[in-house]
Amino acid sequence: MDSHDWDFPRLISSPHKAGIIKLGASCHRIDRHEERWFAAGAAAARSTGVAVAVHTEIGTAAHAALDLLDKHGVPAGRVLLAHTDRNPDPELHLDLIARGAHLVYDTIGRIKYRPDSVVLDLIERMAEAGKLGQICLGTDVGRKSSRLRRRLGHEAVETVLRYAPPRHFWPKPDGA
């Protein structure tokens, strides 16, 4: 990573290494430019062993992202699909998890998208299906939600906030 956050005439490396590769997909599709970025991001993920996070616009194009990354040698188990809770379809989420993907629910406390109860319902459905370990919570709010603890208990909160996320930030050997 650059010591000057890429705000300098030339790269000056820092001792810090990226823990994740971030890619983005358009709404409902991956365009031809994004396909090139996915190929480059997949190559970087393979060579470094880090996970890939994919911005899914309104939670769409998730299957297409998994297909494209798989084509470039990144298995679904190394992929985090961000914003999937913006498309609150539990059957879709279970299909994505069945492929091995990890889902990032990041609208807790962001009422402009939907009430927290919708995301809590999704988390509860994933817990009932035994898939809570495939869910990560991300949010700009910066605080734990006591509502999740009240609905699903301490163990569920610990799973999605403490135990599931670190698994994605440890480099893994190519193809793992």
C-alpha cells in the first residue's frame, strides 16, 4: 500500500499490505469494463491469497460476480458480496451461500434503505438455516446493535461481529 494514499507523484510503499481486493458490479449486470477489473482483481487475489469483496449494486448481479470470479480462479468461498441485504430475498441469499459465498449485510442503522427489522429478519432466517457463519455485518454507524442481541442472543452477535469476519482477512494459498 502507498504511504501517501496514492496522493503523491510516485508510489512509496508502506509496510502495510491490503487484506482484501474490492471490486464493483453494475446494477443487474457486469459491464465489459468491469469484466476487465474482475480479471485483474482475481489475479491479484490469487497471487496474494486475500479475499475479494464485491460491491453489488442494490444486491444484484451476485451470481454473475461469482461466475466471473470462478472463471478467473477465485472460488466463491473467498468472496464477500457486499450490500446483499439491499435485495432482501432470503432464497437468493441461501442460494449464494450454498455456492460458498459470504454475504455482507450493511444497512443496519441506515433507515434510508429499509427498517432494521427487514435486515434482522434476514439474519434470523440465515440463523434458522444454520448459515450465520456466512454473514458479516458492515455499517457506517460504527456501533453494535443491541436489537440483534435481543432477537437472536449473544452467541449470534458474537458470530457475525467477531468470529465470521476475521476468516476473510487471512491470506490463503492460491485456489483455497
